[in-house]
Amino acid sequence: MQAGSAAAVESKILALVESILTQNGLSSDIKRDTTFADAGLTSMEMVNLMLAVEAEFDMTLPQSDITPENFTSAATVAQLVLRRQHAQAA
């Protein structure tokens, strides 16, 4: 599997978050460092985001990686995805 660039990964994650927000009638003007709480994501939407990230990047996140710290913003999720991609490629 080809590991993506940080910017490409962040862009995909932002698109996933915007899609979830739009489905729920919320404003989707978020940036890489906008916290998901500030964007209005509920805990259920965070679960949907986690599942969408797993599907988008064809990976299963270990339970130990599913933490509030890793799912704070698009930037933190991108860092998690890049770490997992690197670990899978190694």
C-alpha cells in the first residue's frame, strides 16, 4: 500500500468530516485544526467518522488508537492514519 502525503490524507479526512456535517445540516467550513467538537460533531458522528476513515484508507484501527487525542481534528486524524500506514508498510 502506498502511504499518502500528509496534505492528501488531511484533504480526504476534511472531505469525510464535511460530508458528515452536511448530512446533519451543519456548516461544513472547517480547517485542518478545527476541533471536531467546535465543528459540532456528536459522539455518534465521531464513530461514523472513525468508520469512514477506516474505509477510506483501507485499514482497521486498533482499539488503542481510538482515543480522543487521535480524533480531535483533521490534523490529528491524519497523523494517526500516516502512522498506521507507515506501520503497515514496514
